[in-house]
Amino acid sequence: MSQPLYLIRATRRCATHPPGSLLWFTGPRSSIARGWRAVSGAHRPEHYSGTV
């Protein structure tokens, strides 16, 4: 079974992403880095292969 996939949004500035940046994150929700937050209800369908 594949890892859950979350759309995450930067909540503060970091070295590589301004606030509001969106990324797909694969893995357990508990391991999302500080400064990032999962966008509620945004799960990538299995057949989706694009990027944000």
C-alpha cells in the first residue's frame, strides 16, 4: 500500500520556499516539518501524475 499523500502549504518563510508555497508531501502526517501545514481535504488521486 502506498503512503498517504498530502498537499502542504508553507506557513512561514524558509530558505527555499516563500509563505504560501504548495508542495505534495508523501508520508505520515505527523512527520510534516514545522512551518508547513497540510491543506485539509487535499489528497492526490492515485492516477494523478502532475505537479502543483
